[in-house]
Amino acid sequence: MADLETFRTETRAWLEANCPQSQRTPSEEFEDICWGGTKWRFVNEEQRTWLEVMAERGWTAPDWPAEYGGGGLDREHTKVLRQEMARIGARQPLFSMGLSMIGPALLKYGTEAQKQQHIPNIIAGKIWWCQGYSEPNFGSDLAGLQTRCEDKGDHYLVNGQKVWTSYANMADWMFCLVRTDPDAVKHAGISLVLFDVNQPGVTIKPIRLISGKSPFCETFLDDVIVEKGQLVGEINKGWELASYLLTHEREMIGSMGQGNTHEKSLPEHAIEQVGLSNGILADSKLRTDIACWEIDNMAYQFTAERIGDEAKSGQGVGAASSMLKYAGTELNKRRHELNLGIQGTQALVWEGEAYKDGLVASQWLRTKGNSIEGGTSEIQLNIISKRILGLGASK
Amino acid sequence: MALVLNEEQGMLKESAKGFLQENAPVGALRTLRDERDEEGFSRDLWRQMAAMGWAGILIDEAHGGLAFGHVGMGQVMEENGRTLTASPLLSTAILGVSAISIAGSADQKSELLPVIAEGKLLMTLAVDGGSRHNPLNVGVTATASGSGFSLSGEKQFVIDGHVADKIIVSARTSGSEGDSDGITLFVVDADAQGVEIDRIIMADSINSSMVRFVDVAVGADSVLGEPGKGAAVLQQVLDIGNAHLSAELVGLSLEVLERTVAYMNERKQYGVLIGSYQGLQHRAAHLFSEIELAKSVVIKVLQALDEGDDDVSMLASLAKAKVSEVATLATNEGVQLHGGIGMTDELEIGFFMKRARVAEQLLGDQRFHISRFAALNGY
Ligand SMILES: Cc1cc2nc3c(=O)[nH]c(=O)nc-3n(C[C@H](O)[C@H](O)[C@H](O)COP(=O)(O)OP(=O)(O)OC[C@H]3O[C@@H](n4cnc5c(N)ncnc54)[C@H](O)[C@@H]3O)c2cc1C
């Protein structure tokens, strides 16, 4: 690998030459960041190009092994790439549950055939993956899930219902937790399977959210066929994978509020709306609230960095992802509440082009789900209490 | 730079932990308090600390120090926060050393630093003219007199003032209170004619004092740095002080969390451990999460100090603001979750609460640093 400074120089030049201008502006709408998959409609040609040139270098998944099309970069080089992208405000070329969840799980637990089949498609953004975990009666208590998966000799047959399946309507494939041993105790009879959602037996009904959008769905599974080769890891050992995946999901959700570095910051918004008086923000309560948020936000960023560095050097505690998820999502909710306060009533407009059809309000409402999806804040606190602090262990 | 300790820093932390827990646990502070010790710290302990090189952690090798840097010193301070050890580490080895290292002339450095490193000279920094920290509210004026100056006025809450051999004092040589121009730093002998020092017993039982200057005559050679330009030096020294106070407060918060969690796993009510109640678990878990944030801001500012980064002031205020908030939370929760016994002087948890508040106020509390953080960021 090139030394860091050479790599930085080369990367900077390459990004300068290859990142289209429209991909260097802050993303606002959902569609501004590409999620890939067969149903994706690129907002413009530049979005397509940006995905293609980055995927070709494996830089949609910079730290994945090069043999499956990943960037093959180590942590330090990946950091440099991220920094250089942030420097010019480059958007992520691809965002997906393939990259943040099922990909890492396949790299760790998948068979060679599974890796060959799925990893290159994830890197190239060809397949949109959705996550089938939650069920109507099993949310926080996920391990109680009831969707049945039976061995039919040359294939499996899946029956049951999933809910809150984000973007199932846009997806190509699902990674799905199913019960393969109905007699085993809770965690012991679960497996992780992969299947194409565009097959008979899969019925998807979008659900409307308080934000007005419909990004998640009810998913009904009736006699869905799963090929034998699409069970990941060992049968009935799916809980371990599910937990591994949840760790990745939590880190991803926790860091979601970090946003685009070229986005206007809260202080900038506030200066615009409220103005300065003697060089400081005219509304002193707002000034304090913003500063406290900025302080916590930087503290959070340093913590994500530190925990990553500790993991790399073999220090640190497990279950750190719960702490990051809890702190990061609560922080993001606070950011959006604060933003309402800064913008005033206009932030609550719901329709009208001048107000981007309620974008601010819709984004604010969407953040409320951050502390629910991927395991609620309360569940993260339970995990910290039990696994890190060892509280309530009976003696 | 990776936000982790390197091997030597990790070893220093371990040895500091071992030494302080064995030789100066919270019980030692209690004894100093109960026996109304004249000096409020143990000279013998300080000799041992100096023998291990701690007095010179921030002093360069040419002047007899270890040149171990701020990350290293921060580890000792963090461990110090767990044991509440009374010593001149902050007044002398951090504030005094930093002021001289930053602004001292070659003569001042070679006269003072090696003796400090040997543990034979105690120093302090006298900053505040009032009860609320404000480095521009100087409280002492210096007027030209003969070839030197004459100092008059009062400094409040000067740590270790009554044991210090020399006091670094900020005084106004021109302008009026609130101006950053016109502040000059002086190194004054504590036993100089006209220096009056009253020890103040604080809630945390750690040394503080009021220092009055009544027409104290000092020579021109006692000026530290450039006359009138002391505010900038002071700023740097205060940033360093706040970074290390933050390190201390992180150690203190961690200790309180650990002791509280241990108690929750030992105390039973209604036939079960109180640690099995979710209402309490979540409070402890939230505190854990906050302390994780606090740890990160501290290592960040300590590294930035060692690297000489441009944003040190912003990071120092960030650290002090965040850590103060967290230490307040930790100590309040610590007392509450212990119940009645948490209110007793016998349990050590109260010592942590008292130290936390004093350390938070010292060199600027959470509010001061939130405001400074905002100002440094242009709003
Ligand atoms: C925007 C969004 C997107 C989502 N996307 C997906 C997806 O793509 N795929 C998928 O499978 N799922 C998805 N989910 C579902 C999500 O994982 C669940 O909603 C979540 O795990 C909570 O489960 P629940 O909704 O059944 O709530 P419940 O578990 O019923 O919780 C209700 C309340 O009780 C609290 N609670 C429950 N148990 C405990 C306990 N033991 N201790 C303390 N408090 C407790 C919870 O914290 C919560 O406040 C998504 C959810 C949202 C909001």
C-alpha cells in the first residue's frame, strides 16, 4: 500500500478529477444519496457516474478485501479517503444495508459461494438489500420471532410476517431472521436466510410514517422459497449473526446524524436567523443550547474515533456499539429539535415549493425513529447495564 | 493520531494508579482534613512523587525534566482524580511549570525549572481577582517604581498559596479591568515584603488561599514574558490547567461510577439487588455513556497540547465544559444511588462530590467554558 502522504496526494487529485460537481453539494433529499439496486432511479447522470467510478476502485467499500472488488484499504488509508472526500464535500457514492450490514456479515460468516455471488453486487450497488427482523409481536424481544423456515429437502420454505421492513418496496433481496427449530429455546432455533423478494409469496405493503414518507413496509411471507445455499452460517446459530449485524447497524444509525460536512452548521443557521450582537448570538439561551449541542457532538465524534482506535489496538470494551447508538441517536434528535427552534415557524410548513415541501419538518420527525430502529435507546441502556456494568447479576 | 495511549503512557498510568492507591488514597485526604494539617499535603509524599519524576513530567530534559508531555501528565491526573490525592502537582508541576516554560527567559528557566523538577520549589498561579473565574478581571495592579514595579491588590482562591515558594501573578500594568492588553505576569517570592497569604479551607479539603499584595516591590527581572502581553501567555497556561483538571475529573467520575455500580450489586432491598431495578440501571448506563464522551474530549485536548495544534483553546474549553457537566452528574447520582449512607461523611463518595465542584469552578466552570467555546467558534 502507498504510504499515507502519497496516498493522500493521489486520492486528492483523483477525487478532484472524478467527483462530479453535483456530487459535491450537500445532500438534502433522500434521493440525493444513491441506494443502488435494480429499482433505483438516478437523479441525474452524474450520480450514476459517481457510483460507477467509485465502485470500480472498490471505494464504495474501501476497507473490504480487493478479491471481491473492495478497496482493500486498511483503517488509516480509509480514514484518509474519508477525509479527502469530506474536504471537497463529496457525497457518499452509495449507502445501503448491503454495505453497512449484510456485507460485513457475509465477509465474516458467508461461504465462498455466497461471497462470490453477493459481495461484488453490493459494492457495485446492483442489489438493494432489506432487513427482515422485526415482527408484529417481536420487536425489542427479537429472539421470540415466529416466522417459520422448514427444510423441504432441496430448498427451504418460509412462512410468517415481518414488519417495519425499511424499503422492502424498493428492495431486491432480503436478509431475514427465521425460526428453524420451533422446539429450541428462543435464541437457539434461529437462522439467517437470504432470498429474492421479487417472487410469488412475498407481499409488500408500505406503511406511512409521521414524517409523511413511506419508507417501511409490512412484509408477508407465504411459502417463500429459499435456496439451500442461501442460509448464512450454521443452521440454528443465526442469533450470533443477528447480533453481529445489529452491532454494525447500531454503529451506522448512531453515526447518521454526522451528516455532510459542507452542510450549514447550527451556528451558521442561527447567525442567519437571529443575528449577532457584540459578536455573540443575540439570543443567549439559544447560544448556550447550540454550544452545548456542538460540544456533545464533537465529544461524540471523538468517542467514535477513540472506540475505533481502541478496537484496532485490541483495547476497549465490547458492547461499545450500544453506547454509540444511544448517544448518537439521542444527539441527532436533539439537533433537529434545536433546528426547529432556530428556524422558527417556517420549519413546520408541510407543503409548498418555497419550503421544499416540508423537508425540515419531515427530517425532524424522521429522527424520532433513530432511537427506535436497530434496538431502542432503552434496549441499548439495558445492554450497557448488563454487559458492560454487570448490573443485576444475581449473587 | 490514534486516540489511544502509547505503551509508555499506558505504563505511566498503571504506575501512577498503583502508587497513588497505595500511598495516598482518599483516606489520606481525610486524615489531613481531620488532623487539620498545617500544610494540607504531605511533603514526604511530594518528595516521592518528585523522585518518580512527576514534578518534571512537563519539564524538558535540558532542565532536568522527563519531557513526557501532556498525555502523560494527564494520566497521572486522571489517577489522581480517583484517589483525591492532595499535592502540588497542579499548582507547581502543571501551572507553574507551564507558565515558566512558555514565557520564561533563559535565566528564569534555568533558575526555576531544575529545582521544581527536584521537588524542592513549590509554585502557584494567582489569576482571579474575584470569586467567579475571569482572567481579565485581574484584581492586582503593578505600577512602575524605580527600576521595577510595585504590586497592589488581591487574588482570590489561589491554590496552594500558603505553601508556595513563588507565586506567578497576573497584574495590570495598563488599561482597565476587562482589557486583554495591559496584563503583565510576575514571579514573586511568597515571602517578599507586603505579600499576605491567608489559607482558606475549602469544601474539598484541598489547599486554597487569598493572597494580598500591599505595595510589594519587585525588580524588572521578575517580569515573566513581555510586559503588557501577559494575557496570551495566561490563556495558554489556563488551557493547560483546564485540560488537566478535566483529566482529573474524568478519573473522579469513573471512580464514582465504579463504586456506585459495585454498591448496586451488593445492596438489597425488597429481597433483590437494587442493581436489578431497571430505573436505576438506566441511570447508571446513561452515566457510563456520558463518561465515555468525557474520556474522549480529554485525550483529544491532551494530544492537541502535545502536538501544538491551533485549536487547543477550543478543545480545552470543550473538555472542561463537557467534563464538568459529567462530573456533576456522576457525583449527584453517586450520592443518590447510595441512599442514606451516601450522605454520611464516613462514606467517601461525598469527598468526590466536594472535590468535583471545586475542580469544576477552578479556572472556569461549565458555563464559562460553554460561552468561551461559542465565542471561539464565532457565535
Ligand atoms: C424508522 C424505522 C425503521 C425500521 N426498519 C426496520 C427494518 O428495516 N427491519 C426490521 O426488521 N425492523 C425495522 N424497524 C423495527 C425496529 O427494529 C423496532 O421497531 C424496534 O426494535 C422496537 O420494537 P417495537 O417497535 O416492537 O417496540 P417494542 O419492543 O414494543 O417497544 C415499545 C417500547 O417499550 C420499550 N421496551 C421494550 N422492551 C423493553 C425492555 N425490556 N426494557 C425497557 N424498555 C423496553 C421500548 O424501548 C419502547 O420504548 C424499524 C423501525 C423504525 C422506527
